[in-house]
Amino acid sequence: ESHHISASKLCKDASTALQLSGLKSGDTIAVGGFGVGGIPETLLNTLSAWENGPSDLTVASLTAGVDGFGLGKLFECGKVKRMIAS
């Protein structure tokens, strides 16, 4: 007898996804994309606007982004402690 449990990994919005992620201050996150292409823009915007949300993050990404967009917003709101880029 099989007891297969199915769980969806789809969330209704970025805020719900971040809250369910377990992301906390001091964590390391990997961010895909190059510059502004292919980045998880909606998640990054939601994370940067999340008051009292995780901070002191270490971010690993190919590039460090651009001002005012994507990763740049995380820098501007002071959520990034360390950046790892190539």
C-alpha cells in the first residue's frame, strides 16, 4: 500500500513564497540571472520591501546587479551583508 504525499511548490504570490521559505537573517541565498536578465525580480522586490524581514544576507550571484533594480534594491535597503560574485 503506497502512502504518497503530494505537496505543491507553487505559491499564490512572492510574499507567500518568502514567508514559507524559512529565510532568516544571516542566511545565504543564490540568485540566478545576469545583470537584469533572468533574475527573480518579483522575489527580490518583495524581499527588499519586507519590513522587519531577513537582513544580513550573503548573496551569491554571477553579477551584483544594477542600482534600483533587482539585487540593487536589496543593497539599497541594507539587507545584504556580503556579496559573492564573479
